[in-house]
Amino acid sequence: VPLASGTGVNVIRESENGILAGSAGTGNYLFFKAHEDSVFRNISLPIPFPAKSDLSIGDITVNSGFIWKASSEGLLKYDYKTVEKVVLGNFNPDFAVRTIENLADDEILFNYPLGIVRYRISTGEWWLYSEGNGLPSNNVVARGIYLGSRKRVFVGTSAGVAYTSGKIDLNQKSNEPFVTQAFVNGSPK
């Protein structure tokens, strides 16, 4: 991967056509290697907004023909010709997004400072799940969303793990967290 000096690979994900790698740097943040190729190519595009810091990609998924990037600058949508920051109504789009996961063919889940967001790609509709819906904390950890069997969603937060008792699109309250503290060598962490 042709990385910028002083950076490393933050995330690697497989897509239908090859392997994607996310890194840091406004000109070196996204790389692609087709399955039949032997090298990664830099497919980063110029970002059309001023970066608050050095752009860093923390997670990647592919859905509805777009590459979705969880980044230090917010949720980014990439269509191979342009990159844009996703804006959710009146919410500030500049908050870092650390984790993103495909929920369905037309929906993704990602963290936001107020919890997790279910986003419908085709319409731009979105739903926020927060402490008010049963999350133990709105602070979702990096790569803290996991889609299990039967579309059950597990969310790792700073105060424990929550999970849905069924599909998240039923908009039901989350179950009580089942992991709220861990011990290492007898000491709480």
C-alpha cells in the first residue's frame, strides 16, 4: 500500500471486487486492490471541505454502489468520482465516526456522538438509537457495532454491550446490557 510518510493502515475490508484499505492523510486515505491485482492503488479523491485535522479512516463498508467511510471528519460517501460528507438534518456533520456496518442492502449503521444511527441510503432517512432507547451509553467504541445472526445488532459502548432482541428496524428498546465491567488479573478495567 503506497502510504504517506508516518501513516499506517487503519482498516482493511473486502468488497465484491477486491480489498479496500483505509489510512490517514487528505491525499492518501483510501486504497484498493482488485482480487486479480498484486498491488494496491491510491483511489483517494480530494475532499471538498476543509479538514479539521489530518483525515483518518477508521472503518469502511460498501453498500448500494458507494464506499462508506467512518472518518475523523464524519461519515463520508464515496462514489469513485466524488466524496461527500453525509449531513443528518440539523446535526453537526463534523463529529468523528469510528464504526460503520451494513444492516441491509439499502441501510447502514454507524456511531454518532448521540448513539448509533440507522441510515437508509436511497431516501436519506435516518433513526437515532441512544440511551433513551436502551443503550447503556451514547459513547460507542471503535468498531463497536456487530450484526449477528437474524439481524440482531450488538453495540459496544463505554458502559457495556447492548443488543437488540430482534431486528433493529422494529424500533424496539434494547435489552439491558450484559457486559458492564471487565477484570484483568483481578483488577477492574
